Amino acid sequence: MSPLTAFGLFAVTAMLICYALEQRSPWFILAFAGSCALGSLYGFLQGAWPFGLVEAIWALVALRRWHYARVYRQGFRRAW
């Protein structure tokens, strides 16, 4: 297995684990965004730019979800 393939396997595995654990904490959403960014980097390094582009968009979407999840949790804590 080449180092690039190992990096891609790590990125996709991290995405899967973080996605499965998103409901536990907003930090898993942030970790998902980071792993999507790693997947994007892998796509561009591999030469599959459509994959890299889509993963970059997913990273931005996940960052937005993380932001709103944090705001919601902080507002919920203040309300109680």
C-alpha cells in the first residue's frame, strides 16, 4: 500500500467514524469537517479533482453545521 493510499484510507475512515458519532457532540461534526478536508486533499493529490472538489464542499457544509450546532447548544444551556 502506497503512502498516498494509506492517507486516503485514513481520511475516509475518519469521516465514517466522525459521521457516526456526530450526535454525541458538535466536536465530532468539526472532526468530520476536518476529515472531509483531508479527503479533499487526498482527491487532489491523487488527481481526482472532482472528488477533491466535492469533499471540499462537504467540509464547508460540515463547518457550517458545526457552527450552528454550537450556537444551538449554547443557547439551549442559557435557556435552562
